[in-house]
Amino acid sequence: MFRKDQFGIVFNTIFAIMFAIILPIYIDSVNMLRMTGSIQIIPLLQTVSKDFVIGFGVSFTIGTYIDLKAMGDAFARLVGLKNEKSLPFHLVRLASIVFVMVVLMSLIMMFVSAGYTMPVGAFFMGWLMSFPMTYVVAYVLAFITFGFGLPLTMALCTKPPK
């Protein structure tokens, strides 16, 4: 279906779709619980459908323009892990990739939704308070996405390069 040299862009698309669906659902659900004490499905679907387009664009752009794999590999080696096939290497590499993705994506998404309506201090305080749990959810999501995304991408990228 796709050429083998398109592997990165295909995997980045799968990764961006997952991030653009799950993270807005999590963040909007938490915000809705804080404000109303319950989760209402219709308003949640409305905000998630609006956030999906922006979230996909942001996460796809981050994954396309920043060499996250090379950065993650370098970080894992910096920590002292050498074997690229080992689970600890993969977990540390994934931790750094998700950290960069969540920092950039959450800042941009929060700015898009709040804009200039919040004072700068309140903006960053709100971001800092939501970051730890968002990072944990994103890390689990990335681990799951790598589990099915890599084999799916390998299955999709079967044509020889031109």
C-alpha cells in the first residue's frame, strides 16, 4: 500500500491520530469533572471533535519536524543504556519522546483553547498542574500505540522504494 521509505510518515500518522483522539478525551473529561462533577457525553464529543483537528495537526507537525526517534535514542544512551533492542532502552526512549510531545502539544492546545484570555501566571500554573497526569496518560497511550502501530505500519509499508 505504501512504500517502505514512507514508514516514518505512516507511523507518525497513526501516532498523531491516537494522540489527537485520546488526549483531548482525557483532558476534556477531567475538566468537565472539575467543573460540573459529571461527564456529559454530547458536550464531550463536541469538544473532542473540535480538538481532534487541532490536536492531529499539532502532534503530526511535532512528529514530522522533530526527529523524535533520534532524540529518544540519544537520551537513552545519555542515561547509560546501550542495547537498543532491550525493554529499558525502549521505555527510556519512549519517556523522552512523550515528554517532548506532551510539553509542546499541551502548551499549544491550551493556548488555542484559552488564548489571551488568561493571565500568563494562571496559564502556566494551570498547565503545570495538568501536566503530570497528562504525561502519564500520554506515556501509556504511546506504549500501547507503539505495540500495535509498528506492526501495522510494517504491514502497510510493503512496496519497495522508488
